[in-house]
Amino acid sequence: MKESLPPFPAPQEPDPLDGLLSLAPTTAEQPRLRADAARNRTRLLEVAARLAAECGAANLTMEAVATAAEVGKGTVFRRFGDRFGLMVALLDHHERELQAAFLAGPPPLGPDAPPVERLRAFGAAVIRHEYAHRDLYLAASADVSRHHTNPAAQLRLGHLCMLLRRAGVTGDIELLAQTLLGYLDINLVDHLVERREMSLDRLELGWMDLVERLVVAV
């Protein structure tokens, strides 16, 4: 019997911060400590960012952050959960910039442009953005089990589904959106640029071609 999957929801234009992971203080912390917890978390992120710049995000460990910040390792784990949580937190600022641009920024990436133009601009923006911060994105993508389920990835998927529908594309929209996201995967982009010696311009042209093939019948 053929399984029928529900379509991925087509979101309205969400707030630019909707797709970000919330790393709130643990419930064990009292309200009066929340300001201190936020300051400590910011300090830990500053230390982690410095270490990532010095030794590469792929080599960043929870233990190294704890040592450099002169705190117990348990403190770092309580703030971020695990190494994946730390990577996501480091990417938070960069993700906010990208999300604000494609959800509420100026055209052609933002909402005042036609959907096909936004599709073209989205791919180019993600390619450039992630490659500029590829060390962090590659490290964060190492946990395959959460690669497609983190909030930022879900927001990108929903955004592409919305644009495809508005562009009049037919078929299985969620699978088409997942295919497009696969083209933008930082591991693939890094391989094509670093090992296949393809330029970012060539990858952008490939994205434009892919979009055109999807919307050609519209």
C-alpha cells in the first residue's frame, strides 16, 4: 500500500528570528541568576569563537573552551548541552544575519521580490554565506543525526517550500525543496570548491540553472 505523506506546511513570512535555536538557561537555575547566566554564556561564546579562529572549529572541544574560560567542563555542557549545541550557538549570529536577509531584507532576496527571483537569490546567498564561514558550518554539520532537524534547517526548508508554491511549481514540493537544499549543502560546496576547484560563480550559475529547470513550465 502506497504511503501518503502530508505536505510540508507553507509558512507565512515568519519573524527573522523564528528559526534560531533557543538556548535558554536550565530550569534548575533561579530567575535571579538568569542575567549572570546570560553573561557567562556570552563569555563562553567569546572564548569559543577565539579558539575556533585560532585552531579551527573542527578542532574545538568542550574541554578546551572550559580550560580557556577557566571554568569547569560541566559549566560548558550545562550552557550548550554538547559540542553540537556549542557549534549551533557560534553560528547563531551568522544565521541571524542570513535569516533576516531572506525573510525581511531588501529584494531580490527579501519579500518584495517575485518568488522566482527570491529562489535565485536565496541559493546564491546561502552558498556565499556558508562558504565564508565554512569552518563553523562544516563542524556543525558533522552530527548527521541532527543535520536536517535543527531549527535553522527547518526554517530554510519551509522557506523554500513557500517560494516554490508561490512560483507555481507543481509536484512533491517538500522533496523538491530538499533536493534544492542538497545542492546548497556546505559539505558538497566545500568539496566542489576545494577539491574539484570549481569557483563560487560556477556554483551560483548551476543553482540558477536548477531553478530555471524547476520553473520552466510555469
